[in-house]
Amino acid sequence: MLDETTALQRFDAVIRTDKWTSLFPALDELCQASIGHRLFSCSVFQMNGPESGLASRIYTSDPENYPLSSLKTIVPNRWTDQVIIRRETFVANSVDGFADVFPDHAFIASLGLGSVINLPLIFRGNFIGTVNMLHEAGYYTEERVERAKQLAIPALLAFEVSPEATVQASQERSG
């Protein structure tokens, strides 16, 4: 595993070249080195109101078990209130802590995952998506959560320039 400084330097080196097609793999590596995760994904949101809209998983570190998804209707719950409305990071360190907000909680638990961070991304005043990290139960300490919040700027860059997110945003604007 890379240390945090080396991972940030590698992320910087990637964005300075013209060799990349997506920054999500570099963001995945940066988050792994800075915080740690066993599953990493990114989701975009098309909001039609405060808690109504569509969401889509546009990047995943485990496409076999946790594949990309098409647009799905957002179901209002305490997660949407915290992440979308209040724009606060969601953290749960047990399956019980997220079972009521993630319909696939049993599947997540079957993968040996018991804690989650969902980092909301806000650009120009708009909620645009989340960076999602999952790990074993109890993993996301207060210190790790604070480090995750510091990665919002690299994450925003990935969302703004990577084709997975920009194609989705174009479809949302024209749809």
C-alpha cells in the first residue's frame, strides 16, 4: 500500500499527463492510501427536487460483485436527508448502522463489509455525487473520516473531467 503523500503525488502526476481517460482509478488509489477501503465506488445524482431524482454508480473497484448501475430512483430516507439535503458525510460502522438505508445491506454484509463512508460532493452549489468507501465493521474512525473529507477536491476533479461522470451529466442536462 502506498503512503498518503506518495498517492497524492501519483494522483498529481496522472492529471498532469494526457495519458488518462478516467481519473477514477487514480482517485481509488488515493483513497486507498489515505483512508483505506475494501470496496470503492462513485455515484452521480440527477436531482429533480430536494430529495427526488436518480442515482447511478459510475465507478467501482469490484465490478464482479458490485457492478456499475443504470439510473435508479432515489428513495428518501435518513441517508438522503443527511447526504443530499444537509450535505454531510454519512458514516456507519456496523451493518445495523446502514441496514435501514441500503436495500442491499445483506449483500454488502455477505462481502465481509460492515462500515461505510459516503462523502457528498458539492460543485457550484449543486450536489453532484458521492464517493463511497466500505470496509470491515468499525473501520472508519473519526480520524479516517476527517481524512476522507480532505479528498473532496481530487474527487471533484475526477467527477468533472472523467467521461463516466461527464457523459452522465450531459445526458441529465439534455434529458
